[in-house]
Amino acid sequence: MRSYTFSHAITRKPSASIVAGLRAVDTGTPDLGLMLRHHADYVAALRATGAVVVELDALEAFPDSVFVEDTALCLPEGAVVMRPGAPSRLGEAAEMAPHLRALYGQVVQISGADSFIEGGDILTTETEVLVGSSARTNAAGIAELTRLIAPWGHSVREVFTPPGVLHFKTDCSLLDGETILSTARLAESGCFAGYRVILVAEGEEACANTIRFNDAVIMPAGFPKTRAVLDQAGYKVVEIGNSECAKLDGGMSCLSLRFSPR
Ligand code: CIR
């Protein structure tokens, strides 16, 4: 199974409490109605590729719970339930665990009291699992993940998230087996040596968080220069409105867990 082909995805509807979601800079209150419309478009784009999409109900107690990616790492052999580094998000992982157990034979979890790790910091490629240390993901969390997935044959490489960037994957995405879409500031760190790198256009850094999901590259709307580069490279691009999630530092990867359980 290629690292960008998936039989399943899990999403969660945004809740009215989304207005209290975490953000680095306040650029305005997210509009729930518009976010729900964008979210429905996103789910439809995933389903259009033929995948089964499990849509979970909104969780009012967790304002950021629409960003399900941060709660787990899903690999073909099993799922790892994360320990989010944002205190207000810690409980989201336990809410996700039963849904993963329903679909997977093996579900393990990050459990160390000092271990913190969020799925947004993890990029799985064909050959390795890249984990960016960040304000949300620490060395203990990375070490625990490394131990948990080694028996499944996966190796972890620790990399760095640029300063001021929320998650490693805020700045990069996997486009296919050998190609990464990245901001220049992240690629300059050298972490993608050996991969083909396509850089997002200058000034369009906010579209680096894109996903390859089966035959589609699903990117946030409104980044025409990068879109043209992806079209030119032969990818089938689908644009989804992201204005409301962007107010909370969220993007295309954050909104789903994508996997093919064995
Ligand atoms: C947070 O700060 O945790 C949310 N407002 C955004 C999470 C985005 N998730 C992701 O990049 N994987």
C-alpha cells in the first residue's frame, strides 16, 4: 500500500465552541456556518476518491476537536493514540481511541506523563516517519512513539519545526512516494534530502498544509501560483475553502485521520 493511498478517513464535525479554538494570533472569530460548509466540501472531496469516511459528531467540550489529525498516528499495522501537548486538547485523544479500536486490530497509546506528541508533527513517507519537535511535541513523546512503532517495522527520524510554526506539517505535505510540498523555510533545514521537493510560491506558505489522498491533492483555496505549479506537475488538484480553519492555524491535513487498516 502506498503512503498516499487510503481506504478510510475519520473526520469530526466542528462544534459551536470552535470560536474558543486555540490560535497563535487573533485574526477574527471563525464563522461556524461557513466552516461547516467548508467541512462538508472537504468530506465530499475525500469520499469522491472512493474512501469510506467516518464522520464523528461534534464535541462541544473540545473547541479544537475538528482537528482530528492531532489525536492519532494511523499506520497500516495499527494506530497510536497521541498525547497532545496543548492542555485543552489532551482529552481529545481518549475521545478518538474507541473509534480507532473499531477499525483496527492494534491500537496502542503514548502514555508517559512527560510525553507529548501531536499528529500534526508527523509526516509518514514510503520509507520513514518524520517527526518534528515543536511547542506541542517533545523528545519524550518522540522516543515513546519510536519504541511503539519499531515492532511494526517503522523507523522514526526526528526533525525540527521552524520557529513560530505550529506543527511540522503546517509547512509540508507528502505529494507522492518521493515528492514533498514544502515551504522554503522548512526545506532549507535540509530535512528532505533524498526527496524531490516542490516549494510553495513565495507568499503562499499557508498552502503547504495540503494532503495527497488517493488520486487527489486537496489544497486550501486561494493560492493560485502554487496551484499552477501542482497542475503543471500533473497532480489532480481539488481546492477547499479554509478561511475559517486558518483563523485557528488549521489546514487540510488537520481535518482528518487517513488510513488503510491491514
Ligand atoms: C491548535 O492550535 O491545536 C488548533 N487550533 C489547530 C490544530 C491544527 N492541527 C494540525 O495542524 N494538525
